[in-house]
Amino acid sequence: MKISTTIQKIQRSGLERWPTLTTLLLFLFTLAPIQGNTAESNWINGITEPIMDVTMSFPVVGVLSTRSFEEGASVTKGQVVAELDKRIEELDVERKRHVRDLAKIELDRITTLAQKSAISVSREEIDKKQAEFEIANVEHQLSQENARRRLLISPLDGYVIQYFRQVGESCPEHQMVVRLVDIRQCYFIANLESKWASFLKTGATVRLRLDSGNQATEMSGTVCYVAPVVDPASGLLRIKAIFSNLDGKIKPGVTGRILIE
């Protein structure tokens, strides 16, 4: 029954002379829906995200020569997921390796002669050969690094979600090439009214209700982040809870709710 209709009936019956009764009725009508929804209002909506979601790019320009996995395939930390053509860089590594090795031979030869006193070798000559070897060694390491920068190496155990470039395409530096995710653990992220801040502390265990197909799945999570400030535009507080997803039942990106108790 609407409040306005009820008040009209009260007035027609002459009960308007009883302000106490009218006030009480208004209070009861207002309070009833609040009491009925109190428990439900403690469930706050949010969304899930993978614990690691990485979009990788090359720091150098080149042509994509290899995509090591199919989209959706699992990948292990340390595996190469994509690479640029690097034939020139590999030849440069080989050339500088020979230069380094020759410098080392020259250094060892002159050092041996000095130790045997077979000929007069000045300290200046030895220092020069030492410097030449060290420079050659650094240049060899730089060439190896240049070749390595043409590889994208997975920083996580997870899945290849998407490639953004085809083999044979040019890859500008710092442009998206591949996206990887780790879903073994996930975040539940929500924006709460600031009044709930006192109920949530880092390390606290919370109940989550997450979408997983035809029905919601309930599980526990651990609060790992509570924003130290409230967003002035929305007046909301950002929180994160982490939960285990080893079986992959929860697909990151689905919605859910967190219970504030």
C-alpha cells in the first residue's frame, strides 16, 4: 500500500487529530523495506580480474618471425612466446665473440711472456691488452642483449590470450604483440561506500559469490588491498580481495558480490 493512500484514509477517518499515530504509521512504512533488505544490502557488487594480466611488446623495431604458441595455449614462465627476425643480430653476436676471444688470446700471450721474462714487456702493454679484452667482452655482451631484445619471454605461468600481430608483419617498438594471463589466483575488485571501510581490513577473510555458468559459486577470499583514500568524484572506496582459482572454474572478468559483515 502506498504511503499517500494510507495517510488519506487516516485523514478521512478523523485520525489526523492523532499526530502521534500518524507519525508512527509513517515511520513503520518507511522502516519496513529497509529492514527487509538489510542483509541483502551487505552484498556489494564487483568484478573479477586475473592476478596477472600482461600485454607484451618489443622494445625494438622488427618483423615478427615466430609465434610460439596458439591462442589459448598454456605457457610456462621463461618460455619464448614470440620473436622478431634476428639473423643480423645473431651474426653480430658471433663476430664479436671472435673479437673477444682474440683479445683474450693476446692478453694471455703477453701476460705469459711477462711472467717468463722471455722478452721485456712493459706494464703499459699489459694494461692495454687487458683493456682491449674487457672492451671486446662488453661489446659481445651488448650484442647478446640486442639479440635477446628481439624475443618476448613469458614472465608468468598462464595462458596466451591473444596475439595482435601476424608472422611477417612489421612490429613498431612498444606496440602490443601478445597478451598473457595467470588465472591460478584472481582478484575480486569492488568500489564501496566509505561507511564500509571500518568493516574491511587487509588480511581479513571475506565471503564471495561469483558467477560461474548457470549458478553462482561461493568461496572465501582474503582482503589484500583497501584504498587509503576515498575517490572524491564518486565518494567510493576501492578494495581488492584475492581468491584461489586453481581449477579455473571462475573465468576472470565475470561479476560477483562480496559480503560485508
